[in-house]
Amino acid sequence: MTVSAFMKKQGIDFSWNRLGIKGMGAMAQGLFASLLIGTIFNTIGTQTGIEFLNKIGGFATGVTGAAMAVSIGFALGAPPFVLYSLVAVGQAANSLGGAGGPLAVYFITLIAALAGKLVSKITPIDLIVTPLVTIAAGVGAAFLLAPPIGKAASSIGIAIMWATDMQPFIMGIIVSVIMGIVLTLPISSAAICAALGLTGLAGGAAFAGCCAHMVGYAAASFRENKVGGLLAQGLGTSMLQIPNLVKKPVLWLPAVISSAVNGPVATCIFRLEQNGPAIASGMGTCGLVGPIGVVTGWLAPSETALAAGQTIGGSTFDWIGLVLTAFVIPAVVTLTASEVMRKKGMIQYGDLKIDC
């Protein structure tokens, strides 16, 4: 049997679509179903005084590493024994990776899943061999690689946040535009924000960029897609526009212009900070996770945020800034830009039509 035939038989695929797009997307889903939801439970529990909700939140956040690893393994088509063994691998990688744990979990889960797939169903004692190899390879890699991966990811995130604090206008544009584009591409902006730990002002810029694309395309394409398209893009994902953007790249312009405007408005005028989980910075208005993350930071602000003058519950100015940044500016700027382009013949009716 040739190497390629063996790889195919074992379900090993090194394509960017499988490892990058599906793997990173799954990592974000695992984070959403554990850390993010757990944080929401904790916030509600803290504000209402219902201790049981805090316990639920504690259980959810406590399995963050495992949830990410299992999600990634599922996306990679891991056999059952490999998939179940990734629970231990994910917990080890997330714990040893520190602040950059999500990125460590991603890379180390890939290593463990590959090792497990190589031996899966090869021996008559698969029950022992596959979990043994998967956990040994994964946890071993976690001890060796998770700390430096985590430190590197954390350093990059800290550098971006520092640069945004120092140059909120320029970095507000850069972070907002890049994260808006990433959110619309078949790549997980939420996973990238989580991996880099983007919170604070940089997280606010990322959030602004994501909203610019989601709400922006929802508004600009309303005549083609009506209410269904408005909700699908505004509360779902602007990724639905990818087929149109590939066919006609000029369609990127309205949302990119919107994110370039929205980013510095968030960072310079409203000083909008994402003090909730970093994953929320890259979610935009998807399921209202992004706004909830911002509000979570107001309801349970960190000591750093309080020291910087953050009002518990958010001030009136904060709430106005959130509404304008999340919904109004993206809709108005993107719609205006698209209407100008329609009048110039750069956008035709039907160009922004999606299947929803």
C-alpha cells in the first residue's frame, strides 16, 4: 500500500480547508460552547446573586480546553477513540498554554489527532493502542510546545493591544478592517481573537470591524434579500456573501469602507473596550455575542477596567457608543457607500443576492 493510499484509508487530510478553515472554525465553536457561554452564566449569576448559575458557569468554563479539542477533532473526522482521547489533550494544552491556550490547543490537537489516526484500527487492541498513542503524543506535545506557543500568541496579542492604546486612530482602522475581512472570509475571526487574547481597546476595534461587515452587508443587500437576508447576515454571518465577493471583488468596498470608519470611531470617540471573553471580539453581532461580551465587561469589569474609570453597568455614553458602533454606523456607512456604487454602475441589482 502506498503512503497516499494509507493516508486516505486513515482519513488523514493535510488540506488547508480541513486543517485551517474547518479546524479553526471548530475551535471557535468549542470556545463558544464552553468559555463564552460559561462567562455569560457567571455574569448573570453574579448580577442576580443566583449562585447556581455561577456553578453552571464554572463547569462550562472549566472544560474549555476539552471542548475546543473535541470540536477540532470532530471537524477533522477523528475516529471515536481518537476523539474521546482529545479531551485530556485539550485540557493539558489549554492549561499549559496560559493566556495563549486556545492557539496551543489548536496546534497540539492537530498533532494528537494525526498520531491517533495513524494507529487507529490498525491493531486488534485498538481500545488500548489508539487512546494511548493519542494522549501520549498530545500531552507530550503540550508539555513541550504549549508554553512557547501560548507565550508567543500572548505576546502578539499584547503588542496589538499596546499599539492600539498608543495609536487608537491608526490601529483602530487596521484592526477593524483586517478583522472585518477575516470574519467574512471562511476563516474564524473569533478563533483568531481568542488565540491572540484580543480584548480591551483592540478587542473593541475588532468588534467594530466585524459589525461593519455583518450589519453592513445586511443593510446594503436588503433590497435583494429582504428580512430573511437581513437576519441571516446581521445576526448570522456575512460569510454568506463569499460567492458574490469571489465573482465580483469590488463588492468588498462598502464593508471595508464601513470598517475603516467604524474602527476609529470605536477606539477614539467611544473608547469601546471588549472586556468580556476575547472570542466575543471576533463574533460581531452573530447571535448578539459581541454586544453581550461588551456588556459583560461592564457588568463585571476587571480591576484594570475599574482603575481606568469604567462604570459598572456602563454609562449612557457607553450604551450610545455600543448601539452606534454595533448597528447604526455599519448600516448607514455601508448602505451609503453601496448606493453610490450602484449609481455609478459598480454594483448591479442581484450582485448581493444570497441563498437564505
